[in-house]
Amino acid sequence: MTSLDQRFADAMGAALGPDFPRDIALAVSGGGDSMAMLTLAHNWSHRWGVSLHVVTVDHGLRPESPAEVDLVKATCAELGHPHTDLSWRWNGQGNLMDAARRGRLAVIGDWLARNRPLLQAHTRDDVAETFLMRLARGSGVDGLAAMAAVREVARDDGTQFTIVRPCLGMGREELRHYLRTLKGTWAEDPSNADDSYERARIRKLLPTLKAHGLDPETLSATARRMSRAGEALRLRAAEAWDACGSEECALGTLTLDRDAFARIERDTQLRVLAAALRFVSRAEYRPRAAALETLLDRLHAGGSGTLHGCELRCGAARITILRELAALAGPAPLAQTPLWDGRWRMRHPDAGDLTVRALGDDGWQQAGAARANGPVHAIARTLPSLWQGHALVACDGLGIGPGATATLVDEAAAFRLFILSR
């Protein structure tokens, strides 16, 4: 059987080779998976002349956290790699595990140097557990697909960074065996056995399921097949979009030809619609299946609606998908807001004390004659605009101001690529 070191090298080659970056970051918590990844990366980096930079995030959720940070720091000192510890604190809002994941990526993204990829230690067992969790929720092909070995993470400021998961083909126990063989140490996270967390409950089921043939290898293989099926379905959705849709980058809207859209098979309609909602709202996740189905039925009946931070308006020939006014980002100082509402890059030659916000009804009134050649009211009021106090200064969508004050970031101006990448 191929050694873990060789499997790690193969995974790194497939993800980042053959011209590896000079610097690579590793997210290491102190647990067995990430400590094994650190050791594997240490051995690999000597061969390829790559510098490693290790980061640990203390979430402040458990009293053991500082000791785990110290363990990683000491191991890095022993191996000769720089280590940084960061902190994140939960505000008590939303799902804790999801908030922790988002917060962790946010603080690491702030820390990461430009063009430096980040390694994470997700394993085959993580893929199997996620598959079962999503299966229990009734997820479809996309939800059941395995997490990607390479993933681009978009940030609120319009930049992005790359996550690489070189241990997806490795089991949790074989990584710990690797560490034990090399006399390595790690910390056990007690939350992994806490039944108040869904993943911990699923993890405890795996030995029972294994006895019935549902072992992590089988489950993760199924998840990988779902990933391949997802690729084919995304390609079909992109072809359907070519036949029925168009985008208006100056307005940040998408349009569907009703008749052409109606001729597409329903599953692809749902896929295109879900992608459109995510694209316009910049949401990370797709909407719930039941809500999406209901919205699609309403559109086919000639109705309109709102979902996922978007408004959908059904006309005689077209369906327009735009940002929901109530869901837009609020007013913010232009000087502190290079990216507004997650997709508009804002600028003005005299930024000064200008404020960026949605045009709104008051801006529509101030626009006066400029409204004649602009979009309809429903779209216009969602457009990004610049204000000085209560006075409208610029709105590109209506031709007001110096122009080029609002531009969609690259990833928000190519819906076909968005469909294919997600």
C-alpha cells in the first residue's frame, strides 16, 4: 500500500503542482488530523523547498483551547516553522458551528499573505459524516457531493484565497497511526464526543453503519460520484442559461426568457434559479428546496416573489431577478467601503465624506429627467449610489455623476462561470 507521505505528495501535486508556491499556510488546531497534516507537510516541504506558515485560531469556546494553541506552537518551534495564533469570538447569533467556521475563515483570510494557499486537514471520515448529515436533511446531488480538494473562498473585500485539502483520501485513524509511529502528539477535542453537536452524533453511528457495509470509504466514494454527477448537471445548467438567459452587468440583474425557460426540464430550471438567487444576493448557500420549488411554481403561473435576498418580477415575456431592496447593505462611508453589498466596487474622484447606499425611493425622486433613459423604478431603487448628506451625487445606472463609480467585481459579472464553478 502506498505510504501516507507519498499519498500526501500526490495530493499536493494534483492541487498545486508542478510549480509549487514558495509559501504555503496550514490551519492547525492541535487535533490529530491537523497535527498529522503538519507532519506530512513538514516532510514534504523539505523535498520541494516550500516554506510553511502555520496558523491556529482560538475560538474561546473551551478552557482547553489555550493549551492546544501552545501545543501547536511548540511543535512548530521544534519543526522550525513560524506559527501565528489568532482569536475569534462568537457573538451568540446563529448556529455555533457554522458561525465558528465562517469566523475562522474570516480571521485567517485577514492574516493570509497574498497568493498563499491554505491547507486544511479534512479527511475521508469528514466527507462520510457530512454526507450522512446532508442525507438526513434530504439534500440532492450538490449537497451530497464530496467537499472539493481545491476551493476558492471569496472575501467581503472582493479578494479571494485558495483552500487545499490534501488529506481527503486519508482516514482519521490512519493519520493518528502515522503520528503515533513518529511519536507525535495531538489534543483530543471533547466536543467531538458531545451529543449536542450533530456531527458528534453521526460520528458515533459510523461503527454501526460499517457493520452493514456503510463504512467511510464507501460513503466518501459515493460522495465523490455525486461530485462528478454535479459537474455534468452544472454543465447542463450552463447550456440552459445560454438558451434562455441574459445578464445586465450595469444593473446587477439577470433575465430569463419565460418561454425558453419553460421548455427546460424542471430539475435544470431549479438549478438555474438557485444559482441565479445566489449570484445576485452573493449568498454562500443555495435556498431551501421547498421554498425554491414554491417560487418556481409561482413564476410559471405568472406571479412574482422574493427569496434569498432577491426579488423576482414576472412580466409577459421575461422574468427579472434583482436584489431585494430590504436585503441590501445599509449606508456606509465610501472611504471605508471599497466593496458594497458584496459585489459593487465603489469609487469617486472626490470620495471625501460621500456615503454609498441603495438609490431608494428618495434617490429616484431626485433623479428627475435621468429616469427617462434608465431602468424601471423597481430595479433603479436597488442600484448603488453615492450621496453627500441628503443629496444624490452619483448613480451610474441612471447616468448621474462622473461615471465609473460602481463596477461589479469580476466574479459578480459572469453568471455562466458562476454556474459552472458551483
